[in-house]
Amino acid sequence: MDKEQRNLNENRTGQLKKSVAGATHCIKMCAPMSRLDKPLSRKFIFKLAQTRGELEGCFRLLHDEYVQAGFMKPDPSGMRVTLHHAFPTTSTLMCGYDGQVVGTVSLIRENGLGFPMQRIFDLDEIFQAGGSVAEVSALAVCRRFHSVKDRILMPLLKFLYEYAEYRFDTRHLVIATHPQYIDFYEEVLCFRRLSCPPVDHYDFVNDAPAVGAHLDLEKAKDYFFQKYADVPLEKNLHHYFTVAALPNGQFPHQRFDTTMDPVMTPELIDYFFNRQTKRFSTLGEAEIQLLHTVYNLPSYQYCLPPLPESVQQAHEQSRISRRFPVKCPARLRISQDVPDGCGDSDSIELTIYECSERVFCAHADRPLSVGLGGEVDVELVSDMGGFGRCTLPAEVVRLGRHSSRVVMLHIRDTSGEQGRLWLEFVRTLDNADMPALPDLGETSRFGSITWFQNSD
């Protein structure tokens, strides 16, 4: 073995030892609280990171803990900021104590980038089950609070659990974690390993090894009950996650029944991705085009990297009307023979999760096919009043990339009273303010991007 190869192996061994040491420390940190029923000091709060100071606190904490664990190299900014953090489909949650960020975790929804862990794991088995998917990422607790670490981690995970299920409209949680962590996720939090084998090198965390795992939130209550039914209340995670309240949790105000809490204003994007870090300077054409598709308002143009000339025309041609995240129950009454695979009923339950003036995207209670059409009764969910139900003629024009239960429907006609109600609803989404965050009202005026495929 030559000297260069020997040095390379020694560096790899040293890096692996450091990574394992950091992971071993964290698995010890992840032991459940000795008393889950013990009141938590009001000095601790759990919330969505929304301000520059809160986000910066999360990114700096994440940087320091990841560097210490060997999961990243030091960054000149002193922060760990990924491109996913720039999109409205990512929410950064935090634990604060006396104005200091002492814990953080991010929840990443589906978007045009895909999930970070899709670099190494195939998630088709999860997508095929139907329902929204979100990746749990960027979990860190401040080392200076190790003496009360169990007072931070479990409430933070409970806040994430409730936020994912009730506010983020999520069915599946997926993670890519170090092998030393997996026992905690499986034995304590009831995750199931993916069928994909572990990987030795995951570039997202400095080439550390990784294992993929998944929790179906529709089944989580049963998993927790089976595991903790006979466990005393002070250690009973079934009661803690599914019954007990978290008085210190502060959920953000959401207009209507939306499924995103966008916080990235043009000023915040410029601060984190241009001034403090140089993330935008390293992007490829597809990533730049995606940013412009999502942030298609004039006020955002100054902080985004310019579109290359080679994709400007294609971007304009592929530009779609602005879409908004919602959660509206609906029912498709089929006006034709039901195709094979769609069941025997001529009525199909839908949950609309994204809408625009002429199309909406929905989860169906059974597989559908392109060309299926009829009348859609939509409950126009609103916390502002003035809306009820409308009936629209619509047709399935796209299927989800991973599931035929995820569909895009085109509204064939928006004239008449019913169409007027729909257009008024969508335009209200476009123009409404965000009362809890008056300076961030504009961030709610764009929707997420979902990639669809034709039936063939």
C-alpha cells in the first residue's frame, strides 16, 4: 500500500471514529424523559422559527452540533443552511429558552428538489401507500443544556408530531439517520426501517453512514398503544404523543386550512442565501428555474440568482398559474362509467391540497385514471367567512409521479355562480393578509410545486 493510500485510509478511519463518537453521544442524549408527566418550565417554548433571529439561532445551533458530531465541516458563516430551507415547503421548528434557541428540527415536504434522503434511498414504497410525505431532518439540541436535555428533546419531538399531522397535513414521516440512532427511532418512536439497505456514505452529512426509516402517522397511535399500553403514565409515550397536551407549544396562525407556514421573505432569503452564505452561487439551472417558479412575485426577483438565458424562454413557456396550499374536502361525482381499478362507486372522496383558478391537486380515496370526469363538490374551507360549497365540472388530467391516488384536475368551466365562488375563493387566498405576521403577508402568495406525470 503506497503512502497516499495509507493516509487516505487513516483519514477515513479518523472521520468514522469521530462520526461514531458523535452519534453515540447523541443516542445517549435521546433517552426518554424519566418523568413525561412532569410539568415543563414556562421558560421553554416550542414554535415555528419565523424571524431572522430565530432562524439564525436554529442554523447556528445545527452547524455547531453537526460539526461536533462530524456530520459536516465548519462553514465560514457558522451556520448550516441548505437549499431546502429556502423553500416554503420546509418548516424549521425550535425550542426556545429565555430568547435563546436550544433545540431545532426541520420538516421538509415534497417539492421539486425531492427529499434530501432520496440521494441514497428509494421512497417508492412510501409514495405508493398514498398520503403526503415529509422528511424529518436537521435535529439538534444545544450541548450547554445537556443537564436538562430530556426536558427539550421529547417535547420538541411531540411538537413536531403534532405539527406534522395536524398542521402540515402529513401522513408519512421519513428519516435518514446514523446507524447508532436507529434503535432510538425504532424502539422508542416506533419507526420502521425502509426495505432499502443502509448506506456507508451519505454526502448530505459529510459521508457518514445512514439508515432509512419511516413512520405512518395513520398507524402511529396503534403502534404507540401496542408498545406502551402497560407502561406507567410517567413513561407512557402513547399517552404523551396522542393524549397529553403540550402547554408550551405555540402554533402559528394559519389562514384557511392551509398546509404550509411560509416565512421566507425576500429580505430573509437575501440574508441567508446571498449575504451570510453563498448557497445561491452554486446552483444549477434546474434549481434556479425552480426558485423562480416558486417565488414568481416581482418583490423576490432581486434576491434570486438570475435565470440563465438558456432557460428563460423555457421558463416562461412552462410557467403555471400561482397555486396555493389548502386542505379542502371534496367529492367527485363521476358522470361516466367508472374505469377498472376505480372501485364500484360513482362517488369518490377527495382532499384538495393545492389549488389555482383553473386546476387543483388532490388526494383521492382510490386510484383514478386520466380522463375521468364529472362534478366536484368542494367545501371552501375558510376562517374568514363568506364561503360555503361550490360545484365545478372537472376532469383528471394528471396522475402523481408515484401514485394514481394523487391527481390533478382541470376545471372545465368557471363561468356562472359556482365558478364565481371558486374564483373568489382563490383570489382571496392570493390577496389575504397574514394577521399574525403582517410584515410577511406576501410570503403566503405562492404555492408549492408538485411534479405530475401523464398516464402513459
